[in-house]
Amino acid sequence: MARIDALGVVSDEPGRLTRTFGSPAMRRANALVGRWMRQAGMRTRVDPIGNLLGFYPANRPGAKTLLLGSHLDTVPNAGRFDGALGVILAIACVERLHQRKIRLPFGIAVIGFADEEGVRYQTTYLGSRALAGTLGRNDLGRKDAKGVSLREAICAFGGNPAQLRDARLAPHTLLGFLEAHIEQGPVLEQMNLSAAVVTGIAGQTRARVHFTGRAGHAGTTPMPLRRDALCAAAEFILEIESLARRQSGLMATAGEITVQPGAGNVIPGSASLSLDLRHACDSVRQAAFKTLKAKAARIARRRHIRCRFDTSQETPAVVLSLQLRTLLSRALKRHQKKLVELPSGAGHDAAIMASVTPTAMLFIRCKDGISHEPRESASLRDIRLALEVVTNFLLLLASQS
């Protein structure tokens, strides 16, 4: 918990926690967490995109490696536990083994992913995608709000875009991946339980929707002649909400909007908004996206403006490893009377890692289900239980290896 607090003040902004990909705060976070890894008996390195990795050796040569961890980046004005808890909990598990001079029949690699939230480049999982080998050349050309390309940001951080292929993990060397994470929802608290095993992760579509109309004087342009881009965007946002309320399990969010020229006495000539769609069934999510594109087109035609969609992310739904879930369930039942399995509506690095190696997740209760803001919290009791569960999971896995 002291480490959670210490990492929680490593920020790019004074007075609040914001830590984005390739930033000075990420460099300080890697240095701090890397020191904790080395104290826990691991050797460390930072890969070509900025992922922090700590390695704890096996008790025999040529053994496979189990991956543990989560992400070290945050959303703006974040809470302290999202991502960071999964990394620090993994370090604590390895530290226990190291203090007891225990080596397992597999190595352990603890990963602090460089980017999961996708804040800076509007596309998520940069860190885990590099390890999965799915980060492409087109991604390197992406630019942030200041016009800095991903390629330039990697170089400025000390990485090498030309070596990204070297970051790719070899599946045949891996045993699996386990990510511990706060639930980011209210279910565990409502059930008065500390932890749950995650069954799968919802698929996700992210896009940018652009409405282009015509700017004009707010006092002299008659209402029937206006081509107001913001009004079109507002109408579309309500369509997003309406569709999600009608479709069971669909989560749809327009979380950010930019308007130009952006003056109180000027009719908006353009409006650009974010769209985030999620569902556990890919076909439902894809159908919803198609429906929303058609609705946006109809709004644009009726208002005599143009509309364009730019899709930045398509992540399929993931069913997590039954074998690892079974072991994790056994470990959890040793410390919690009731076993609960939950799906995840939030995206996690586990969704990408599942394409590389068998993957499991442990959810940990968070107070009031609050996440992605400063009130985010998890209790000492629940974190202590999670530490025991993950430790038992490692030992169960060792007994089968």
C-alpha cells in the first residue's frame, strides 16, 4: 500500500495523477518500479517501446515463463489503483518467493505495460501490442495533440522503433499470463466479496466521428439556413445513448468532443467526437457500429452537412483460459467462501496477451465501483487476500509443471 501511494504521486501534472505514454512521469515510474523489482530479486530491462520487465529465474534451465503484471500509464486525473495495483501485487508475490529462497519450475516475468489507456495516441494497448507483435508501421505514424508522432515519442523515451520486432514474445517460451486488477465496477461490493475470477473481456470499437457544416454569424444567419455541426453531433450523441439503452449488454460512450471555431457568437462549423462501443459478443458490437454509422449519415444528409468516421481500434471479445481460470478459482476458494466469476466490460492488457499465451484475470473489489478518478480505492484487507490468492495460484501451477 505504501508503494501504491508512492507511485500515485508520480505524475505529469501537479495536484493530480496523470501519467501517459512516453512522458517524463512514465520514465520516473519505470525507474521507481524497476527499483522495487530489483529489491524483489529480479533483473530488469525496458523494451524498445518502454514496457518495464522484471525477470525472476526458474529452478531449472530452459523452463517456460509465466507473465504477471498490468499497466503503469493512467487516464487524466486518475486513481492510484488502476493498473498499478496489478504490477505492485505481482512484485510482492515474487518478493515473497525471493525472501523464502523459493524458485519455481518456471520463470516469472513481471510486466509494467507502457500504455494501456490509449490517452496520448487515441488507441489503446500500445505496450501489450508490441509484445504481441501486432503494432504496425501505420501505428508509428499516429500523432498526439501536439503533432508528435508515436515514432518520435518512442525515440524520445529512449526506445527504438526499428527494434519493435525484438519486443515480440515467443509463445512457445510462455506458460501463461495473469493480470490482477480492480473490478472498476460495483458487483463485488454489492456481493460483499473481495475478489472474483474473470471469464472474458468485452470487445471494443473506438472511432472518431467528424461532422463538418458551415460556420456563420450567430446573430445574422437565419435558423433555417444554418448548417450547425455541433447540433448534428448533439443529435448523434443522443442516438448513441438511445441505441445502447435498447440493446442489452451494449456499452456506448461519446466521452470527448471538439468544436470549431469554438466562439460563443459563431455557429459551429465542425464538431469531432469520440465513440466507444463495447459488448461481450462481437457480432452485436459490430452491428451497433453499423447502425450508428447509418444514423450519423441520415443526420448529416438532413442537416446538409458532411460526416466521416475514422476507426482507431477494433479489439475482439476474449474468452480467458479455462485451465488457468480453474487454477485461479481453486486458489480463490481457499481464501473466500464463495466463488464468483465475472465478465469484464473494461478493456485490459489481458485481452491482447490472450492472443499470445493462455491468460487469466483476478478482479479485486474497489470501493463504490469507482475507477478512473481520484476516489478510486481498494482496501488493505482485499489486497491482502488477492496477494494470498495469486501466491497460491503460482504454487498450484508449479505443482502441475
